[in-house]
Amino acid sequence: MRALPISRTARRRFALDATVVAPAPETARLAANVTAARKVTAAVNATRKPGEPSAQAGELAALELLHEIFHLMVERAAEVDSAASMEASAAVV
């Protein structure tokens, strides 16, 4: 499973250290690492203004799963029709 990419800007803005967003498989997958997902959402929620909705670790894990499902769908579509591959689609744009 691919890890949900967290941009450099977000890592800096929310002061996410390497232990939370490290490339190692056991820490990179927020859907599998509840502690890491909680750390990320706690950092995001710390910057929220009172009354704004808060982020939840489960929502972040679900987003990562949807990200993986999208990748699998694109790969499957490319197997069925090579014109549906990411490379072919990017070349059209």
C-alpha cells in the first residue's frame, strides 16, 4: 500500500517530524499506524481556530485508503485499456 503523501509545506506548517512522516513502510502508512495518524491530526487541530471543525485520525486513515483505491483503479484501467494509463493521460494534457 502506498503512503499518503504529505507535502513539505504541510510538514513545515504543522511541524511534523520524520518519525511521523518517515518513508519507512511501518510509519508511512497512516491507515496502519494509528499513533502516527493521531499525531498528524493533533498537529493540524492545534492550528485550528475555535469553532472550526477538527480533523480526525480515522478520516485521515480513510483518505489514505481512498488514495490507494484510486491507484488500484488507475492500474486496472490501464490493464484493460492502455490509453487509460497515467502516462498516456498525462501526455494528452
